[in-house]
Amino acid sequence: MNTPATPSTAAHDFDFLVGHWTTRQRRLKHRLQGSDDWESFDATTTNQHLPGGVINFDTLVAPHWRPGWVGMSVRVFNPATNLWSIYWVTNEGGGIDPATGHLDAPVVGRFHGDEGVFEGEDVFEGRAIRVRFHWQRLGADRARWQQAFSDDGGQSWEVNWVMAFERVAAPCPDDVPALDIDCQVVELRQYTLHPGQRDTLIGLFDSEFVEPQEAEAMAVMGQFRDLDAPERFVWLRGFADMASRARGLAAFYGGPVWQEHRDAANATMIDSDDVLLLRPAWPGSGIPMQGRHRAPATEGPTPRGVLSARVLPLREPASAELLRHCRETLTPCLHGGGADVLGWYVTEHAPNNFPRLPVREGAPVLVVFAVFADPAALEAFERSGAWSRAWQGEPSDWLAGAPQCLRLQPTTRSAIHA
């Protein structure tokens, strides 16, 4: 049975579309003329989020059908109405009023279950019409879209464009492989370093430790400078499960790369034992790593965005009520502040199966990771007081102490960034 979308789920309606697709196109040549003359062609589509979590866009190119032509969809989510507005433009001026330069009116709607319907008013060849987009999610790697027009107020509809989507692997810049580990276990690692040693460790880490760890089926998810602590280095490491964690850590820390560089790495550190072992707070709440890429070299521009990591100490393990509050109140709160919410995590209570590396045990936590466009955007969100208001009253009873709020700048080779 289809259920109405909630703000927390509706904001993620188009998450499935992020990535690269081939599309089989069928397009009616003559619209609203009773014609049955269709043309077929192949195209490629690439979709991505913009920072802030409320906009995504894609490009559609079909060089064998129309060389040089590009179609673009821009989708904007309104947290106040829980609806998406979809604008369609082309590089030939389609979707833009030539007199005013304004975008044409969007189609508006949302998903219910795996189907989304979006409608709006338009003008076609001088006639007022209604336009309907119909989306179908067909699993992780397939989707279907169709467009229909009505010139009788919606009493009847003519389908005039159909796209069948098939996901393809992302193009791999500079032959750097994409991450493909479904990280069901994550370490949040915070290192306190000797003064002036952070860049030394980052240079060593990014040049020597990334690929050797991933060769052992571990994901180096992200590496960061703490903007508020110049001697703190923070990074995230992910594993498919606890068993692969034990195997991967044993292989890496017993292997030649660590043996060669461990003295240099350890010389930068005062403490490396501040480690939280985490798991996704609910199915699908983890940071998606599939298709993420990192820069191939340690030299280059700093990636965009700042990662906000909030570590919330709890009186007891997170309850279903608390997690519902995360989905229905806290996630929309972050979205409303311009954040792209990456993931929610809770403590992994399985015993540490690699005791050589200690973890913090015995105190449950809740952790949320969200990317803001820049430090100023995060600061504006903090000043707004929206997060504090979301925790007023009963939610504060869940907390066992003051949260730790980290502002993290990705290193050049971090796979997590804006």
C-alpha cells in the first residue's frame, strides 16, 4: 500500500537518481495532433545533488539524435510544502521565456512509494495545456519517466515522451577506482597530534595509507582537518561487517606498508585512541559510498564544503522514538538550514574484534554527518538556533551530556566532500 511521503522521506525522493545512466528514448514527433509517429534514440544522463540537500539536477545528451543539444532538469525541494518543483531547460533556450528571461513554470509534486506524479501549467504552440511527469523507481538500477500533455484541463492525456533508465558505472577520472563497499560498520577516528604535525600526517596518510587499506576491503571514507582544533585529525573508515573489519585490520597493520611507515605516523601523534565504532541508525541511513571518487594525487585544491559531525551522548541506546525524531524533525531541520544530510549512526555494540586498536565502549552515542556549502553556511545554521529548538522539551531527556560538534574540512584526497 502506498503511504504519504513525510518531510524526511520526500526530501530524498530523487536520491535514487544520483549517478550515471543510459536512457532509451521514445519521443512523439507531433504532439496533440492524434499522431502515432514516434522516434527512438539513445541518450546518457548524469544526475547529482547540489550542496544544501534541496536541489539536484541532471543533464541529458543524445549526440546521435541531436549533436550539441543538452537538456537539463533542475529539481528544487520545498520543506515547507513537502513538494518538488521541476524545471526543464535546454541549451537552445527551451524552458526560458524569451521576453522576460524567466524560467517557465515548473511541474510540482512528490513520490508516493515508488511512483511520483508532477503536474503544472504550460503553453504549447499557443495553447494552454497541462503537463504531467510520471516517475517510476524500478529498483536500484532502473527507472522510467514519461511526459504527457492535456489540452482539456486534465480530462484526457497524451503521452509524448518516454525514457527507460539503466544505471551505468561512473566514468573514472584518472583511473582512480570508485568506492563500492556498503559500509555497515564505521569507525569515527579522532587523533590528537603534536603541534605543527597535522599536515605531516595528512601528507603521509593520503600518499601511503589510502589504497593499501582499500586493497584489504576497507573503505577510507573521508579525511579531515578539524577547523576548531589545529592539532586534531579526523577520519572515517568503513567495513562491510565486523568480520571483514577484523580481517582487513589484521592484514593492513600486519602488512609491509604499515611496517614501513608506522614510526613516522606514530611520531606525529599524542593520542589515537578516541575512536567510536558505529553502525547505521536504521536501514539506509548510512553514508552512501558507492560511486564516490577521490583526487588521485595529494597536491590539488581543497575539496568544497565542510562536514558537520555531531556526536550526541545518550542515556541509553537509541530508541525507536528517538530515531523517528531524527527522521521526521532533525533531518528536515538540517535540510532547512542548507545541509546535505549524509548519514545517521548509532553505537555498534558488538565487541571490538581487533583489540590492538582500542575503541570507546560502554557509552551509547548518536552521530549525524551533514555537509554544508562552506563554514559560513554552517555558522549561519548554528546562529539560527534551529537545532537547539529541535531538541527542546522531551528530546533533551535522551541526552546524557553536551554534544560534540565537529567542523571538518576535507583533505585533498577525501572521498567525502560537497
